[in-house]
Amino acid sequence: MKKLPASQALVDDLVAASRILAQHEVLDAYGHVSARSDRRPDRFIMSRSRAPALVSAADLMELDADSEARAGDKRKGFIERYIHGEIYRARPEVMAVVHSHSPSVIPFGVTRTRLRPLYHMGSFLWSGAPVWDIRKLREENDLLVRDRPLGRALAEALGQRNCVLMRGHGMTVIGASIPEAVFRAIYTEMNARLQLQATQLEGPIEFLSDEEGRRSTVSNAGTIERPWELWKKRALGRR
Ligand SMILES: [Zn+2]
């Protein structure tokens, strides 16, 4: 294996992130997490095509700005790696990306009901969770973001927000660090589940205001080490 342009801490966190997201059932055999290289910001690190629960450091690949593997690395990458590469290109401050098919999010991609922050853990959704419809760009599609133009269109739909839903497919979230992207993927799923439950009770639902969302997002960022330590310990069974 060629040496990755990344610190050992980033490699450890990325492996942990894969397993944590699988444990939380945000990822199953599908979906993936990546991180921008902390040594070469024009590159990112991502597992080869493999179920996230099984990922180890040896599975990680270095991908270039066009989401292609280094010459000589013949391992099979994820088809949808272009989601990650095009978001890193469009958003220089983004350090990690999670793409998942987490189930509670799906209804919000196929109906008129918007996914909105219902409680403080989902507060990062204050900036919106627009729905991207692949069909608008490509009538003949298989729902997968399988090339750069599709990745670019998804990154444009995400804009400056933290989350984008994908019609009939799933969602993608970003973070300023691996723990933050993992946190957001887990709590996007939970917020969606709670919003579906709340719609069965007497409404209207009281969502967070934009100001509450903004403030709570900052507060959560300040305590992210606490869940991260717990999740990592559980996922790796050590430390
Ligand atoms: Zn997908």
C-alpha cells in the first residue's frame, strides 16, 4: 500500500467514522464517509468499495481532485466518490463528507414536506436541507452520482448548507471535521425520524427558529469531543 498523504490521526478517525456510522445504521452495506487530506488539501481519503463496518486503514485510498485514484492503485473505488470530490472542490472549508441512504430521510426527498430542525441536536439543519433531483439534470439515470457533472450539480444544490437530500436515494452532509460530519449524519437521521413521529401528533410542529439553529450549532460544535470519544470507543472496542 502506498503511503497516504494524511496523518495517522486522520486515518484512525476515518476508520472509526465508517464503523460508527454502520453501528448507528446510518450506513449499511452502502454509503460512505471521506475526509480531505490534512497533508494535501487537493486530495481526499476514502475507503475502497467495501461495507463500512468492515473498513480498516488498509482499505483507504487517496483520490485526486477529480475523484480518481492514484496511478497504480487498481482497487475498485465507490461509484459515487464524485459526490465527495465535487463538494471538496466547491467548499474549501469542508473537511469531511458523509453520503448515506439512511431510511428516515427518504420520505422528505419524495414529498413536499421539508426536513427542518425539530430539536437542538438537529440544529445544523437550520440552513436548510434542499432536495436535489437527479432527473432534472439527467432524465436517463440510475439515481447514482456516477460522474463529475452529477457530483457538481449535487454540490451546487448543497450550496453553503450543511445537508442536501437526494430524491429517491438518500442524503449527503458535510462537516468542518470528521466528528462533525459523523455527528450531522447521525442526527439528520434522528431528526427525520422525530419529525415523522411529530406529524402524527396534534400540530403545528414548533421548529427551531433560524437564530436558535445558528446558536445551537455553535454550542454543539463546542462539545463534539464528548460523543466522538464515546462513539469511537464503542466502534473500535478500545481506548
Ligand atoms: Zn448513494
